[in-house]
Amino acid sequence: MSIPIRAPDAGDDGAVAYSRAQWIGGHYTAPEMSYRTLIAVLRWARDHAREPVTVCTDQEILTRQIAGEWGCRSERLRPLRDAARALLDETGAHLRYVPARENHQARILCRLAANQARGERGGRVA
């Protein structure tokens, strides 16, 4: 999981207020992992942020399902979507879609998390 959170007043080119890379074990689909990551971010924001944050994601399905623009047919995703919506409301956070090719900070954090996971499992760390 990678979590970059922009400072509330940072705008598009602002500094990252919080970032974390962590490997989460388990067998999840990509959408499930996206929702679980978002929920972790929003819980962090609820507990630590003094102002509403903007969470940037390259998962278009996530942003559109939460906004209600796309349906959510998966019974496994609906409770995650609902939990994310509730946390967005509770924290006042904003969710913003950023295409993967433009989301450089997330790419760096994903590589870091993968390297950490390989190191923990005895694999080669790049």
C-alpha cells in the first residue's frame, strides 16, 4: 500500500504532508486493495490531520464508485465503498483522481513497499 497525502493548501504542486509505504499481506483484488488503502489513509487523517486532506489516487474506479458515478456490483466491494464514503464524510477529506502516469509520488512509494516486502521475505531488494 502506498499513501501520499497532500497538505490541504498545497494545490497540485504542493508538498506531501504524509507518506507511507507498507506491504499488506492477503489475497485481495486490485479494487479491494485500493479501497483498503483509502480506508487506511482516511483513518490516519481522522486521527492525525488538523484540516481536511486531499487523497490522490490513480484508481478511477474507486473515485467514480465513491462519487456514485459508477455502480458497484461486487458484494465484496460495497461494504468497503460504504466505509470509505463514511470516512470521507467524517474527515471532510477530498478524493481526487490522478492518472497513474502523472502520479510519480505513488509510484515511488509502491516501489519502496515492494522492496520492503521482498526484504522481509528474504528476496532481493532493488
